[in-house]
Amino acid sequence: MELNILTLSYLVASVTFILGLKMLSNPATARKGNLVAAAGMTVAIAGTIFLYEENGQKLGNYGWIFGGILIGGIVGTLAAKKVKMTAMPEMVSMFNGMGGACAALISIVEFNHLLHATEGDLSAHVPTLVIILLGLIIGSVSFAGSMIAWGKLNGKIKDIVFNGQHLLNIALLLVILGLAVYLAGWTPATAKMIFFAVFSLAILYGVFFVMPIGGADMPVVISLLNSFTGVAAACGGFLYDNKVMLTGGILVGAAGTLLTILMCNAMNRSLTNVLIGSFGGGAKTGATAGGSQGTVKEISLSDTAVVMAYAGKVYIVPGYGLAVAQAQHACHELEKLLEAKGVEVKYAIHPVAGRMPGHMNVLLAEADVPYDKLVEMEHANEEFGSTDVVLILGANDVVNPAAKTDTSSPIYGMPILDVELAKNVIVNKRSMKPGYAGIENDLFFRPKTNMLFGDAKKVLQDLIAEIKNL
């Protein structure tokens, strides 16, 4: 009876994972979907703790289990509550890395169990050994890569590129796979040494794998590493014959893979090009291949207020600078003020704006911006021609016309928001510093473009005050 209840709890959890993932695809239901999936995970964990049996014995060790849950729950809750929206990408990367580390640790534990149970004769248990090694390698790469991504996102780790780096990575991967293939034929002591050599080299490969990838590709890298963690977790599901663990891992792996493909399509680049091209990692800061494009025009707050207050349609393009300034609430206030004056206001969302997939959606949702005002790139591009003003808040590479015109630019071919089709373009930045790709933005020198320098939050607050005084 208990086994049937446990199986039912796993089935319920698996269904909630699928429903939650489906709900996450829509901003209006994403928060509820997250709660649904979390509830399913709670059911699965509780079922495993209280109902799982092996050889007639339940888990036991409740002190250790609930102690770990309590400590992890407190740390996770405090971290999630304290994290700023600008730091959300690195938190996602760190949490993802922890998932990979867990999968790798499971493989280490189960390898020791396998050695003990078989008295060193691993050749008779090759299928189980393959799953253990896959979980170890993929989980270790995900952990190490996610930690490097975390360091890059918070500015503590810089891109490191050297000649022959990709060849070294390929050679390292081949050595890892070669050692894994020959692991089963050795004595227990030697097999354990080889196993931990594979583990160490996989950690090293994860570091080298992410180290050369440029900052502008971080959203794709995070998504790819997320899929790695899912696959590693699915390996754990195979090892324990745990249906809910297997289902969850497959869903995460598949969703991460599909998102990676979508992100690559959004940048019009192949995954190979992302991993080898070092997009944003090797560009010279401050200039495009063609050098400086001329001078920029500045616009005053009062002129900006007049242009926007008397416009018919305004598009706001949010970017990482908006998140840095924590200006999403002021942005929403500006939106409501303009709408009170009869102006139509929408937000143009580029798929790779910010530092992680969906960064801008999450940012604006925090300020209670209505979901129907968030317009995807393809639809926004169709409307820019009939837009009176585009206000760009901290976005850079995703509006750079060089992606369409400059074949020597590292972002050439990446679909962008065609903001220059609008009648007026106002760009808010703190300085002329390049974006995450490290290149100068041609848009700043175009005839329709005016620069509004300053911190996004203060500029928006002052702009709101100016519009109210009109």
C-alpha cells in the first residue's frame, strides 16, 4: 500500500512539473506555474522521506535529512529575498551549478557503492557504470561552468582567451571520455583513481569550456548549462529507478536545450559559433571595426518631456542598465503618467536583453507592468515605423544597427530591435561606455537619435516631474 502511495506521489509530482513548465511559458501564469511545480516537488520529497523502502527498511537518518532541508531552506530563502534584480542572473547560474554538483556527488556515492557491491568486478555492470560516469561528467561540467559563469556575470572573472584554447578543450574532452571507456577493466584501487581523475578533469573542462565565451553570449551559456544539469539529474533518476527524478531531469534538460536553440536563433548564430566564436570576448572596447562614427546629440529633460507627452505612441526598450539602476518602478510610473495623457505605451523585449533568458520580463513583472504591454521583437519591429518616440533605457547591443550593416562587427547577423524606424529615438545611458559585447553602438550617431545621459532611475524620476509640470 505504501509503495502504491509513493508511486502515486511521484505521478502527481511529475504531472505538476509538466503543468508548471507549461505555465512558465506565459508571463501571466509563470508565477503560479512555479508554485505548482514547487508543490509537486514537496510531495515527491515527502513521499521519498516517509514512504520509500529498500530491503524492508525505510530511510531513517531523519535528523540529517531535515537538518539539511532546514539549512538549505533558510539559506535559499534569505538569498532569494536579498538578491537584487541585477544579480538575479548570477544567482540563477549559481543555483544551477549546485544542481550539477549534486548530480556529480550522487555519481561519486554510487560508484563507491558499486565497487563495494561487485567486489571490484565492474565489467559485469557496464550499463550502471555508464550512467554513473555520464552523471559525473555532465554534472561536474555544469557545476564548474556555472561557477565560472557566475564569476563572469558579477565581474569577478574576466574572459581568458589564448591560441589553441578550443583545441585544448577538445583534447581534454577526449581524454575524459577515453579514461571513462577504459575504467571497467582495472582493479578496484586503480579504477577509483581513474574515476577521480575523470572527475577532476571534468571540473577542469567545465572551467575551460566557459572561460573564453564572451559576455554577450552569457544568456545562451546559462541556458545550455541548465540543460546539462537536467541531463545529469536524469542520470540520477536512472540510477535510483526514481520516476519523478527522471521526469524532472528530462524536462529541465529538454527545456534548457530548446531554450538554447531559441536563443541562438534570436542571435542568428549556431551553437557551435557561440561556443567557439567568443562573441563579446575578443572585441575591442569602445569601437567598432570601422572606428568612431561621429558626434552624438544630447537632449534635455524638458525637451524629452515635451516630445513624449505629446506623442501618439511610445515604445520603451529596457536593458541591463535599467536593472542596474533599479528603475523598473519609475519606468512603470512614467508609463502610467503618459497613458493618462492619452499616449499609447508599450515595451519592446529582445530575447537576449539583459544577462539571462527572460531577464527583462522578470524585471518588469516585479514592477507590475501588465503582461500584454510586453511586445516580442518581431511584433515590435512591425510597429516601430508608426511609433513617435522610442525610449531606450540601458539597452545597447540589441539595438545596434551594426548587426545589420557592418560585416566586420562581431554581432553582425544578430536580429535587433529596429528602433531607428521610429520618428524619434532617445537613448538613456550613464555614459558612452559600450555594451556587453564591448563594441561601439552606431545607433548613437544616427540623425534621429538623441542621448539623455544619467542614471536611469533619477532620469525617469526627473522626467516624470517635468511631464507633470507641462
